[in-house]
Amino acid sequence: MSADLTEIEQAEDELEQWLVDQAEAGVPEIVLVGFLRDYADDIEYLGYVPRMWDYSDR
């Protein structure tokens, strides 16, 4: 299943808003960057986005 451009843009907008919300709530940007890198590494390794994250496998 592929996402159309509108869905991709909406997902991007939602992620950007979530990041802004976290930063405004006081989460340091370096923490957010680390968080995103860790998830990106997991997704790259697995080749897909898990529908549930099993933290014992991380």
C-alpha cells in the first residue's frame, strides 16, 4: 500500500507539529534528534515500521 502525496504531506505536518509541541513543552532538541535517529535506525534495520514496538528487541 502506497501513500499518496496528500497523505505524506499530512504525516509530515503532523510530525512537525508534534516536534514543535515537544520542544515547547521543554524537551531539548538534542533529545528529539536522538529519539528520531533511534527510530530511523530501527526502521532501516527492520525494513518497515512495526505496528507495535517490542522494547525487549531494541
